[in-house]
Amino acid sequence: MKQSTKFYLTSFLKNQTYFTPILILFLQLNHLNYQQIFWIFTIGSIFSLIIEIPTGIFADLYGKRKSIIISKFGIFVSYVLFGLSNNFWMFLLSQIIFELGNSFRTGTETAYAFDYLKQNSKTNPTYTEVKGKQKFWARVSESLAALFGGFLAKILGFNWVFLIAAIPAFFNFLLAISWEEIKERKSKKIKINESWMHAKNSMCELCKKSNLFKITMNIMLFAAVIAALQKFIQPYMVDANLPIELFGIIYSVALGITAIVVRYSHIIEKKFGTINTINTMSFLGIVPLIILGFGQVSLIGVALFFLVIIIENIRSPIANNEFHNLVKSKQRATLGSIMELFKSLGKILILPIMGYFADTFSIYTAILILGGILTVNSVFFYINKTRQ
């Protein structure tokens, strides 16, 4: 099997998350309020913030493939733990294990793909095209998983949905073991001073390059807004009086449409240009949030939620491609992890505030604030065409 095919299969298996359409309801059924739910994800993000750079350094110095294998195993374990959980502390432990596994993947997996495709450019498509196809298979996978998720929860119970999701996660771990080696500098022994200097030099690189800093902040805030927004979709559908059986079908259709759109994100980039596409999508994401924030409750409102998610899925591979184009290969995994660290920081700042506003006022007030954050992001972290 070609490595590029393994990228697509990995994305498909990773997103066999049958719990997607019922996760927040599952937590609410276990007597958690919005603030507790958002604190689970916030504390998970804090943990991710702490370990993100060390795991990125690990990947740069000791091998990206090794880091990815560790990641897949950790995610598998977290799904099993979620399936066995029934209170705040057990859910928190499960989320922390998930973040541990995920931190070995974020930044590193895209860095591996970028380096592999660059080293084998004659026989492979471009990075943006591969990422677009990965997003396509990820959304197809999510769509299929979501289609069954609501029915599985209804028939077997919410806990079993996580235990079933652990099966493809385990196969993804086995697949990662078969990934090809790439040319990269590795260290046989852990050298603390070398690791510290590597991280320091990477951070200096981020601070010195204006466009690199701007795109990092732009990605960070947009990702944090999406992370918060996704927590409100299921409660919103409850407000719209939709039965749980329809949750999976709605997710499936929406994610299927997303898959078709993101499959061709590289064509959008070629037609309009990288920078123009990122900036335009940043501004377009504001409008649906403003409409939702003023209390639009209907199937049209559900569509607006997923419209923002589609916009992010178009933006994401293009913005990531621009980010990686601005960094050196030897710092790519570490800087990728620094970007993930910034994304975790964004979630830490935004999630508990949104949980507070949702509990104290309403989810609509929180969504309106999210629209304001996207507006600030689009204006202050507008990406310029001139690189520094």
C-alpha cells in the first residue's frame, strides 16, 4: 500500500468516532452542566499545553513515525476509558489520556506528511492536495460514523458507542506501525540542553516572522471558536425538538457535504490564492454565528452551525500549508507543536468563558460572543501577502 493511501486510510479510521453526535448529551445524561463539560475540555487543553512542545521535540529528535505510533495507542486507550466512565473525574481522566495521545500526533503527523511528500515529490501529489483528500476521507468517515452513532446510542446505550469506536482506533494504531521511514535527524540519547535550545530557537523563529506569528494566531483563534461552537450543536438540536435518532442522520448529511467541499479545497486555493482564501474564509465564518447568536432556532440554524464547520475545513489544509511553507524542515514538528500549543491556549481561554455564559445566560449569548471573537481575529490577524 502506498504511503499516500495510508494517509487517507489513517484519516478514515481516526474519524470513526461514533460518539460525535451524542458526546455532549452523554455528558449531560451523567449529570454534568455546561461549566463542568467545558472544564473537562479546558483542563484537557491545559494538559495538552504543557506536553505539546515536549512531544514535538520528541518527534523532531527521535522520530516522527515513532511519535505517531505512540499517539494512536494512547487515543485507543482513551476511547476505552470513556466507555467505562460515568462521572466528572472519570471523564476528565479519559480526556487527559486522549490529549496525551493526541499531543504525539498534532503537529507531528502533518510534519511527517509534509516531509514525506517533499522527499518523494516526483511520485506523489502536493501537500495541499493530500491534506484536502485527507479532510475528504475524514469527513466521509465522520459522516458514516455519525449516521450510526445516534442509532447505536439508542439501541446499545451511550457507553457502548465509545467502546465500539475503540475498534477502528486500534486498527489505526496497527496501521501506523507500517508507515514508511523518512529522512530525518534523530538523537539516540535524550539531551536536555539540545532539546531546550531546539525549542528556544523554534520559538524565536515564530516571533521573528510576522506572517508566521499572524497565521499561528489566526489558526489558534478560529480553532478555539470551532471547539466551543461544536459543544453547542447537540443542545441546539434539542432546543429545535429534534429526536436523537435524527442527530446521527443530520451529522451524516452535513459531514458528507463537508467531505465533498473539502475534497476540492486545493482547487479553491489555486483559483483564489492561498492568502486570499484564508482571509475570505475567516470573514465568512462570522455571519452564521451572528445569526445564530440572535436566537435563530430551526433546521436552518442547524445548517448554519455546519456551514461554519465547512468553512473551517476549507481553511484548515490551506492555512496549515501556508504555516508549514514558512518554517524549516528541522523545526517543522516542533513549530507544529507550538502551533498546537497556541490552539490549546486559545481553548483554555475561551472554553470556560463560553461555559459560564451558556449556564448563566444562554448558548445563544455564548455563540454571539464567539462571532465577536472571529471578527477580532479576522481584523487583527489578517494575513498579508508579503512574507517576511
